[in-house]
Amino acid sequence: MNPNTCVRCSSAELQPGKLWGYHQVRFVPESRRFLSLFSSVKVRALVCMNCGTVNLAAEQAAVAEIMK
């Protein structure tokens, strides 16, 4: 899967942004070994300008570091 294309329609017309509510959306692994303020990863959002699908991504290296 190409991270620069839409997962639904394969369009390359993606607009970057972030999901926002009361707090920014973050990913927290279920099997993390400890609780910490630093044990979450920012989630990146990309909206497909062709079909409207919201694609979410997290930095794999950051998730791997939390899981150590």
C-alpha cells in the first residue's frame, strides 16, 4: 500500500491535516508496558479530495519505540 494514495480509490489527491476535538487524537498501543505521558503517538490525517475518505497514519518508528 502506498502511503501517498487513498486506500479507497487510489487517488493521489490527498490533503494533509489532523483530527481535532477537545484534545488532539493520539494512538496508544494496547500492549504497552507502562503508562506514561510519552507513550502515545500523534495520528496524521489525510483527506482524499477525490472521494472524501479520511486516511489515518502514525509514525511506525515512534510506535516501535513505545513497544520496547
